Amino acid sequence: MLGISIAIILVAIIGNSMAFGNFSPGNLSPGTSFPAWGPYVDGHVIQNKTFDFEQSVEGTGYFMTYLYAKAGAVAVKNYAHGSGTLDSESTLTYQSLVEKTHQTDKDYNDFYQDCIQFREDVAATYAPMRIAVGNGYYAANPLDYSSLLKEKTWVKNYLAGTSMHHEIEYAHAIDKELDITVKDKINWTYDPELEAVGYTQMRVNEDVTDGKVHIGVLQANDDNTYKVVPGIGPEFVFGLETKKTAWKDPAIEIDEDYWGTYHIEKNMTLEVPYHWKATKLDWLPCCFGGYDSLGTFEKKDYGLKSSAGIFDCTCFKAPTNAQFPRVY
């Protein structure tokens, strides 16, 4: 048999765009190059990465596809293979945005937003195939492909501790519509206030003939999702405090398997918001116990390791007896 495939692929990518304010060389960290992402004054930095992918494939033969995308704390993976006929259309939209505004006369603000959307419409029918390759031995001795249909898709939101999984194996026919949206957003204003949300959605509408379908969902509980440390920026929340697994004592766990011929419709959405706000202490909070009563991060802001008699002030109380009585 002759393997025939028709593919139309459209890819557009828009790279980074950045705007910078007045940076001082003294603010550059050792070993870094200009401009610095670390401490800076009167600076505005924007990094916006976007990627758009459209694909249409129709043909007969053997196919194998792999797709993986990760932005910030969200990720999507899709894998498929099989032999027979294939009619498929898919799109992928990707955005990773970082914006930092550090001005001397205002509170600093760091904003993070990541979003991935994947959609596909697939109709596939299994058939054993013999495909001639090249003009040598395998042209006269075609290769045998006899692979039942398989497709595996998972989406993860590490910020929210969410995982969704959909898989089809050993199928003789698939007619499926899949729609995935996953995003995270962090808005950090220090003095300080932090708002964050992790959003994950998977929608499936499919018919599977003589195969196996697996659907799974995990949602981490409060002790195993992200945690916010007062006084530390969101880049550290991403780097240190997000949890990489929801298996430990999950808040939600779904595990489904179907063998045979089924029509399945699923619409699963998980949204995890977070809002943290605190008022920073005054520069010289004498009535709250003085310098020695300040928190670690507040002491660090002053750049001193001890009160040394400068910030050692407590609320004044009138003495009952004169410390230095008048002498007549």
C-alpha cells in the first residue's frame, strides 16, 4: 500500500519585548550583565513571550506526534501514534509574561502571567499498513505497521497543585474533540500585598471503539500547594515554595478506566485563588517594643544587625519617683 499524507502547518512566534528605565551600574549584582533583573531603581521591565501553532493533517499510513509546552508554573503534553487513516486539526497558544515596575516614589510591583491553550479535533481509524520506504531494499520489501491507536494528554498547574490526565490505548477508532486551558497569575505589590490564582480546565467529547480510556484528576490539599513567605518576592515563590506533586494526601482524586466502546463527555475545571495582605510596620515602631521586636525581614530592610542603642526605644512611661531628685 502507498502511504499518503497531507499536512498544513502554520507557526507564528513573537519573541521578547523589553522596556527599561534608569538603571544604575551600582545596582548590578556581581557576575550579571546589563540590564539586571535583580535590584534596580526607577526601572520598568517587560518580557512577553508568545507562540501560536496551527496544524491540519489528513492521510493514510503510520503517524507519531509529540507536543510539550511549559510556561512558568503550567505545562501541557500530548502524545499520539497509530496506523490507518487520520484526519486531525489542532492549535496551540502560548504566553509567558513578566512585568516588573520598581519606582522610588511608589511601592514595587511584580506581575507574572502564564497561559497555555491546546485544542484538537481528531478522527482516526486503525488499519494494518505496508509502506515502501526509499528506493532500496525497503522499496521492494515494504515495512509492516500494525499499531492500534493511542493518545495521551496531561495538563499540570504547579502553582495550584493541579493535575489532569486523559489517555486512549489499543483503540480501533477515535473521534475526539479536546480543549485544554491552563494558566497562572501572580500580582505582587510590596508593601506587601499578593494576589495569585491557578486555573486549569479540560473538556473532552469523544467516541472510542474497542479500546481503553483512562481519566484522572489530582488536586493537592492546602498543605501541599504553594506557600507565600512574607517579605520574599514571587520569583522565590515560583522557585522554592511551589509544590511539585499532589500525590501526598490529595484534596481531590479521580481515577476512571473504561474498556470497550464508549461515548464520553467530560468538563473539568479547577480554580485555586490566593490573596495575602499585610501592613508593614512603621520605620520606628517604638510603641510596639522597638527595634528588638521587629521581624527578620524588617530588620534586614534597615541594614543593621542590632539596635546598638539607636532603635532601642520602648513606649515612654512616667516614672513614679524621680530618677534624679532635686537636691537643696
